[in-house]
Amino acid sequence: MKIGYYAKIQNIGAGKIQGKWDNDVQINICDTLYYRDLSTDTDVEPVTEKEYIEFIKSTVKELTAKSKNKRSEAAQYNKDVEREATKRKGKVSIINGTYAFGLCENSISSHHRELLSDAKKAKELKDKLKKEIDIYKYKEKLLKDAEKQRKNKEKNAG
């Protein structure tokens, strides 16, 4: 296995090899780095680019659903607390009437912000993976066009 090749870790997913040292490899699976020792770890196997792209496509679907669910959960939470999460956004809570414990965002808007933050992270990762799919599609199109041109040259020459 070399840098830039694709590998699969069982029960985790497929990714690109980003680093290699002796028998150790660093595999990037959806922006999470995994380290494996190829001499002892048996859960790593090489995969094709097509299998890698199929894994990314399924991950994009999961991330889309996750982002949508987190946003709807945040909206429902805000509705359940009678819109207090957005009304008090950015306001601080004073504990026991003093600032002795420090200032902190109130727990209602803090929970709402966490839900929206999770949705945003899922969307950003989804967008990044979609770009990788687009690059793959563009590369495939270029290869098909080059093959057509080669066949046309052979046809015209013969």
C-alpha cells in the first residue's frame, strides 16, 4: 500500500492512505485519521477507487439525514421551550444572583446551539465529500473522452 491508494478498515469504512512509515499507515476516513500497523492489524485491506466512492456516497446520504434530523430536533426543542432558546441566545445566566461562578450561556440556548452546531458539522463534511465525488465524476468523464478520441484516431488512421 502506498500514499494515495485506497484502503478499507473493517467495521469503519473506506478511505485514502495519507501517510506510510515502515509497516504503519495513516488512513483518512471522512476526515478522521486512523493508524494501523500492517504487520499486526488484520482489519485493513486495499479497495478500488470505485468502492471508495460508493462508501462516500452512502456516507453523504447518512450525513444529509443527520443534518436534517439535528435541525428539526433543534426546531422542535425551541418550540418545546416556548421559543426561549432563540430569545435568550447569547445571554448569560447568573447563578445564585452572583457572578462568583462565572458567566455561562444559559442551558436552554446552549443545548439549542449544540444541536445546530452538530447539524452544521455534518453539512460541512457532507459538502467536502460531495466535492470528492464531483472530482471522481470529472476524472471519469475525462477518461471516457480520451478513450473516444483514441478510438476516433484509430478509425481515421485505419
